[in-house]
Amino acid sequence: MLKRKKGIKETLGFMTSIAAFICVIGLFIGGTVFFSQKADARGADTLRDAIRRASVQCYAIEGRYPPSVEYLEENYGIQIDRDRYNVFYSGFASNIMPDITVNTHEQ
């Protein structure tokens, strides 16, 4: 009988260890996903600000806002990771600041 109680305690201890390990792995994965999403959001903000600055620079140099984001990529060194970000650039007129929106693909 003593041997059986010891076996049950060992099995219970092993199962508890496995459950704790799974919880730790789950917390690690959850934290990694959370910080990855935060980094993507900051990257989108940084990209939007860079596009906005390049647009203002274009206006100062050329006297008009750029017609498209592709124009900024070709002439002002803007680099867009299109696998990570969606860029929406809508210019009403060449003398009015365009509407610039940058989202991550997950949104």
C-alpha cells in the first residue's frame, strides 16, 4: 500500500510539473506576441511620420506635395516594408497636405 501511495504522489508531482511548464510556455508565447504587436504599431507610426516629413520636404523643394508614395520612394528615400504595412496616401490637390494612413497587416 505504501508503494502505491508513493506512485500516486510521483505521478501527481509529474503532472503538476508538466502543467506548470505548459503555463510558463504559454506566458512566454503570449508576451512575445504582445511585444511584437507593440513593435509593429510603433513601426507604423514611425513610417507614417517619415512619409509626412518627406511630403513636407517635397513641398518645400518642389512647391507641391508628391502625387504618390511611390514618388517618395523613388525620389526621397522612403522605404516601405509592404509585407508588414499597408500605406494609404490620398492627396486632394498638390498644394494641400495629403492624408497619410499606415496600418499593419494584422489590423
